[in-house]
Amino acid sequence: MTHRIGVIGGDGIGPEVVAEALKVVDAAGVTYERTDYDLGAHRYLEDGTVLPDEVLEEWRGLDALLLGAVGDPAPGVAAPPGLVERGILLRMRFELDQYINFRPFRLPPRIDCEVIRENTEGTYAGEGGFLRKGTPHEIATQGSVNTRMGVERCVRFAFERARNSERHQLHLIHKKNVLTFAGDLWQRTFDEVAAEYPDVSTGYDHIDAACIHFVERPERYDVIVTDNLFGDILTDLGGAVAGGVGYAASANLNPARTGPSMFEPVHGTAPDIAGQQKANPIAAIVSAGLMLEFLGESDAASRVAAACERPERYSGSTSGIGDAVAAAVAS
Ligand code: IPM
Ligand code: MN
């Protein structure tokens, strides 16, 4: 079966790292039909395009999207803050219902964990607004939206992951001592679903404590489930402790498969090194491996994962690292 893959190189180092990721997919022997989309801050600055409705509609017919990074394209060159992040990334996650953000972290012998981040709700939902903007009596509110359906489908996904993991452990991370309404809904949902998974051992940590554990005793965690904003922050920390954000991969999954899932490295556009072949493509390559797994190409996916097992052994230029991983995957 030929997979239909949409490719968004994006800005900065995005196109460079995506090129290496696809090089590795080719080396793994997977065939696909590729459509490129020229989107990102550079495109917005060129002609005002962010994400046309027709493009979003076209994406619904794809099997997967592979994205490099969107944001500042070059030093001193920028679209309005957050415009392409919200207009492309968040719109894609919301409208294609990519409700799971899956981010694995591995650095043997102590770190082998994955974060399941809710990807369509929480503070990211955009609830809120201004009152009396620009006056001394200005008010800004920013709500957190947590639906039973949204929380439950995320928690269920996490329990399934934990059931199939080696250690069968799942931690809920929140801040239920302060965020009492949302925290209550998360904990109740978590406990109810837990009753269906007696084989999974469960725990709870506040987000601030989890940050300490991530640094001081990362072996505490197997699978983690958390809300959108806590997951955003915790996965940057995860990247930093597991060898650097240059290795951190990410999958924005629509497990119901009512639309394509999107795969992207956690890192950004790194404008200071763009176009210089200095970016580490490992995060993009591992993300492409997650894509292969989700597309049912399990054999190719395991070969990509195995080749990236000890990423620190690769060094050199962006394409040099891509070549080396491709050779390891092909052999
Ligand atoms: C991420 C990024 C995005 C997020 C930004 C770019 C909107 O930081 O994928 O983690 O906050 O989700
Ligand atoms: Mn982030």
C-alpha cells in the first residue's frame, strides 16, 4: 500500500531536517506518495498565506503529515508572534483532531519514558479574552477547557500504552492541589479508567514535583499522562534531560484515524544555524520512525528506532548524519 504523505518543511532548519528524515524513510524501503506544502513564517512574509482552508481540506485525504518546524525563519526575520504556531500547528492539531501528543524519551540506563499529552484542550483551546484592553482597568482571562470526553480518550490511550509497556506503570501529572476543578475531572477520570486496567500500576505527581523527578530520578517514570500545557513544558524538560532537544521526537496522533496524524521534532526553527547543515536531524528522523509505526510499517519503524538507539554516536553535518542513519537502516 502506498502511503500518502504531506510534507511541510517549514522555516529555518525545518526543511533540512525533514530532508534527512525522508532519506531514512527511503532507506527503510517504504514507498509513499509525497506532496509538499510551502508553508510557514517565510511564506506568510512572502504573500500573507498561513494555512488556506483548501489545503486543510486536502490534508484530510492524506495518511500522515511530516513537519520540520514553523516559526522564525532567519535571525531578525519574524512573522507576528505566535501567528504561524497557532495558524498552522494548533489549527492542524485541533481541526484534524490530533488529540494525543506522544513524546518518548530514552537515555539508557535511567530514562525510558513516554509522555502522553492531551493535545486539543486545556489552556490551548483559546478560551478567554480582553476587557477594557489598553486601559488601566484592563482584564485578560485565559481559561482551561477540560471535557470529560477529551480527558477520557487521552487517559484511555495512556492506559493502553502502559498496558503494553514493559513496566506497566502510568502516572497522572497535574496540579490538582491548586487547579481544583480541572484536576478533579482528570483524577476522577483517571481512577475510573484505572479500574479497567488492574494490570497497570498507577501514581500521581504534581507538575512541579514531576519536574524535580525528571531531573533527579527519571527512572521513576514509565508512561505519563498530562494536560496540554503541563505536557508542553514537561516534554521540553524531557528533551533536555534525555540528551538534548535535538533528539526529542513527537507524534500528534488522531488514533481514531478520522484524519491524518502529524509527526514533527520537538525543536523549533533554530534560525541562527538555518541553512548551514549544522542542525541535528535525529529528532526529525525518530519522528519519521513514529510515523512509519503509525502507518503500520512496523519492521521499517523498528529499524529506524534501532538505528537511533544511541544517537550520540552520530556527528557531523545534517546530511552526514542522515546518510549514516540511512546506511544503518538499510543494512
Ligand atoms: C510544541 C510547541 C508548540 C506547543 C508551539 C510552537 C505552539 O512548543 O509542539 O511543543 O506549544 O505545543
Ligand atoms: Mn513545546
